[in-house]
Amino acid sequence: MSVARHLHTASTLANALVLVAGGEGSGGYLYSTELYNPSTGTWITTGNMSFARYQHTASTLANGSVLVAGGSSSSGNLDSAELYNPSTGTWTTTGNMSFARYGHTASTLTNGLVLVAGGEGSSGRFNSAELYNPSTGTWTTTGSMSAVRCLHTAFTLANGSVLVTGGLSSSGVLNSAELYNPLTGTWTTTGSMNVARYGHTASTLANRSVLVTGGSSGSSDLDSAELYNPSSDTWTATGSMSVVRYYHTASTLANGFVLVIGGENSGGHLNSAELYNPSSGTWTITRSMNVARDDHTASILANGAVLAAGGYDGSGILNSTELYESI
């Protein structure tokens, strides 16, 4: 990349390019954005955002634009949101959220709205949630989660509901999970995970179950993984990873396997990678990245390769990128 960055976002566009936005660089928080072209393997800069931000979210809308929301900057936490137009390479501001927040999640719903949930602001951690309407460019509050949480995960299930798991609350690390119903705008608690965790990942499998991996329990880093069954609302433990890790990434490959890369643990920053086989419930080590990194992004390209970009290696913020290609 042209700029070293971590805690940024990466969005795969309809034209197969990958848009990287914001984050923190060696000189501070970033307005800059850039595009990766898989055909040439090169990066080009594109329009700057209106606000420098990191720990924000990025959501691809039905019309192909990208909505960036919230985050934090040198001037404080942000309630602002803006839209990237891939046709013009420019950003325009849109309606502000009701709350300035970072460490939240953003989920694109089947009805085209974007659900933002939780996070942290100047007054502490939130259980509030709100919806962005791309047709009007406005936000409206919706039902609040039962638990205050940030650094959690959120995943839109095949039935249209959103599964939120774990995270940090005002009292500690959570093992709870809950479901958002877009039809009613309400949350209901569902089965709790076996292990409390934050800084973990959530990935959907071909059988529609959700695989949660790693994270931290607050007192220890985790190698454990577990599966959520949407039909029974229950969690079951599955094979543990070879390496304990948090702030890693997880990508579901075309062959159904899940690739986990990087992160960190008490031993330092990681370049290791491993694959989860849903058929056997086991993990196998695959080739390591060239660079140890956490707080990076991982994007699945049209050809099935996975692009790892940026992050932090313990000594500095990275501008390096690399590709994982399945054998």
C-alpha cells in the first residue's frame, strides 16, 4: 500500500477492486483511501474521506457504494458517516449517527438497511443500535441489545436475523449471544457460548452454522473454537486451533474451509496461518505469512485468493500486503 495502516477497513467492490479506508498510520489517523487491483497486483490512491478515522466500520450497499461509519480520531470519537462512490472515486458525507462510537459492528440487512450495534464512546460502552437507510441517508434508533458490548462480532444469518457474540461489557468479557430481528426491530438472547471472548472472529459455513474462533477471555488468550447452530440456537465446541490468537482474521474459502491468519498472543505477533475443515472439525497448519501482523484486514478476491493488508507487527505499522492462494 502507499500508506502504512492498521485498524482500517477493507471492502471488496462490485468491480473486483478492494477499497482500503482510514486506520492509524505512523503519523496519526488517516483520511486516505486506496484501491487494490487484483488484475495488476497494484495499489492506486483514490479520494480522501472527509474525516480521519480508525476502528470504524465499512459496509457495501446494494447500489455498490460503501458506507463508512463512526470510529475515532485525534479530535475524539465520531458520529459521522460518509459514502464512497466507486464510479467517481469520491466521498460524500451522509447523515450522522445518534451516537459517536468506535469498536462497534455494522451489518447489511437483507432489506438493504445497515444495522450498527454497540461500541464505545466518551460515556462508556453501548448497548444501543441504529439503522441507516440508504434511500434517505438518515439513521433511526432501533431496539437496544440486552448487553452492553464492544469488540464483539455480528453476522447476518441466512434467515435475515443478525447474530451478535461476545465482546467487552462494562463488567468484563461476555459469553452471551443475541439475535436481532429486522422485522420487529428487537433483540432476543440466544444460547451462550461455552467461552467468554472478545477480539475473536465469526465465519459462516456452507451448512449455515457459524464458526467462532480464538479471542481473549481477559485473563488468557484462546485457541478454542465453537459452532453456533441457527436451527437449535445452541453452541457446541469443535477442534481447537493450533495457536492461541486474538485480533486475527478468518476467511471462508470457496472450498468451504476457513482460513485464520495472524493476530497476537502473549508470545507476540503472529505470521502463522491455519485451516478449519468443517467436515472433520479439525485444524491443519498451512503456510505462514511473510510478515507477522494483527489488526490487519483479509479480503477474498474474485479468483478465490485472500489479500492480507497492513496491520501491526510489534515494531511498527505495516504497509505490506500478501496473497494466500489455495492449492
